[in-house]
Amino acid sequence: FLKRKIELIKPSVIVALGAPAANALTDEENSISKIRGKWLEYSPQPGVVIPLLPTYHPAYLLRNPAQKAKSWFDFLRLAKKISND
């Protein structure tokens, strides 16, 4: 369902909140701490690539407020990417 919605919307970037979301779109099994803040790619169909930025899920940040700074830097990275496109 999600992948079809993405195909229809055709976003210029995707922000995956948490490992389950990122792993579902990349078809990999990585911990969020390993992939957080790194630009990955989601390819809904051959020849189409959408930049994907994994970051912490808001529920995780509520339980671990010390990690909010890392997410802030992720969103700054997102803002830079969007402004350059």
C-alpha cells in the first residue's frame, strides 16, 4: 500500500521515521543507528530513484531526548537537500 502511494505521489525525497520504515523501503535489515542521517535510495520502479533519509522515530525521541540533536541535524541535511533541488 505504502509503495503504491509513493509511486502515485512521486515525492522528490522521502524521510523514513525509524528502522522499520527505512528497511521496508530499502529491502534491507539495518539498525536505525547504522543508517540514520545517511542518504539512501528508494527505487519504486526501474530507472526511478528517490533519495531517502532515515532518522529516529518521534516515539524513540520521546524516550531518549538526548538523541534529538541528531535528528535535528538530519532535518538540517534534509533542508539543504530540498533547497539544492
